[in-house]
Amino acid sequence: MNNRSLICYHADVSTNYFTSVYNSFQIPLFFLHADVRSLNKNMDKLEDLLHSLPTSPHITAVTENKLKANNSVSNIPGYRFIYKNSHTNSGEVGMYVKQGIFFTVRNYTNLNNSLVEDTWIDAKLNESKSSTILSVIYIFSSTLISSNVSGRIGISIRKFKSVKQKVFIMGDFNINLLQKSQAVVNYLRSLTSLGLISLIDCPTRLMLNQTPSLLDHIYTNQHDKTHFDTIAFPISGHHPTYALIENGFKKCPRPPIYKWYGHNLQVDDYITDLSVAMQELL
């Protein structure tokens, strides 16, 4: 199977293709990351995205939540939400963990840098004895690439019980991997030395009159039976990223919800998809 699927450059691509990819997997794990640029402001968009998918992600990582200590927690039914309040007006990371998944928050693994916000958990995701390391990271500035981010990630990973655990790291790194500067090359090589590969290789931030950039990353040491890409459903200016991994969970399918964006609406295609959707409901 070709790991690349969804077309990253067009905001009018629906989630239908993702559904077909998901159905081709044998009971996959499903991890999702979305940069939301204020969770309270864009919670409806995040929930629209989740309801448009064939199943709920096991882990939904969110960045730039902009929650404050006096804000109410933005819960999603069926999930436990873990997060840390930001010391700025633009940061904060969190994870929605599907109920029924046993996990432990590992605060001692944090990267401990004032320009980074991160959360790490150790989660039991299947029947095997080993657990999985999951992290969501937000980096405030790309200048931190010179401060050995990859080295700090390696130190954090080694703090877990076993370096042989599966690792998935998601987030908005504000490092444009489409720019093949020497600093970016060295950064990726350092991650490779840890056994981590970068999955996403197409633009994740597409803004009008701006050069597309790849700022939202997924890193893993799980090299086999993994599908990944972006979903053309921008919540802020960023397209969500995801990974599907062959595993042992029971699927919980639900009918897809078709969404179209008026600024790039193809009327004939819209009518065709609407007709198909209506027929499926009859």
C-alpha cells in the first residue's frame, strides 16, 4: 500500500478517501493531531472533524489550545482530556485519550525548555505487554532548532522503562521541513539516530498568499504497517495530520458526514456527493 493518500493541497477534499483507507486496515490504531489556535474558539470545528471520520481517534493531540487556568476544560464525550496551562497567550498542548485506554502521564520526561510545551504519556494500547510512548509538542519558535531539540527528545525517550517501546510524537514544531537547509537536515539526521522517522512530507500550513510550509510533524520508530498523511479539513491555518497503525482494536464505524467549503465549491461534484450521502441514509 502506498503510504501517501490524501491530496494535501486542496481544501475541498472530503474525508471520504480517509474512510476508504481506514477500512482497508485490519483494526488499526488511529492517532490524530490538530493545531486549533484556541480550543474554545474552534471546538465546534474540531468536533465536526471528528464526527466526519469513520471512527474516533484513540489519541487526539491538540496544540495552541490557549486555555487559561480560569477557562473551563473543553471536554469531548468519550475522552479524557489531559493538558497543561501555558505560560504564554499562544501556546498549550493537550491530548484527548479515548476512554478505556489505560495511561500514565510522565511529567518527568518533559523537554524542560521555556520555548517548548509538551506532554508525554505511557499508554497501554493493545494486548501486548509493552506500552506505547506518546507525546504532543508545541515549539514557539523555529530558532529552537539550533538548541538541539532532537537531543532533548532522545533524553526524554530514554527516561521511559524500555527504549524498545513504540514511540509516536506529534505536534506543531514550527520547523519547516520543506526547507532543506543544513540545520533542518542535521535535525532530521539526529532524529534518525534515535530510530525516529518523520512521516509527514507535504505542506500542513496553507495560507492565502503565503508559501506552503510543513510545520506539523509526526515522528515514530514504528516503520511497518503504518499509513499517514494530512486531512484536508483545516481547523486553523493548519491541516490535521494522522497515523494509522495495524493493531488489535475493534472498529467502531459510524456514518461519514460530508463537508464542503464554499470558497472552492464544485457544484456538480457537491450534488453528486450529496446524492450518494442521501442514498446511504435511506
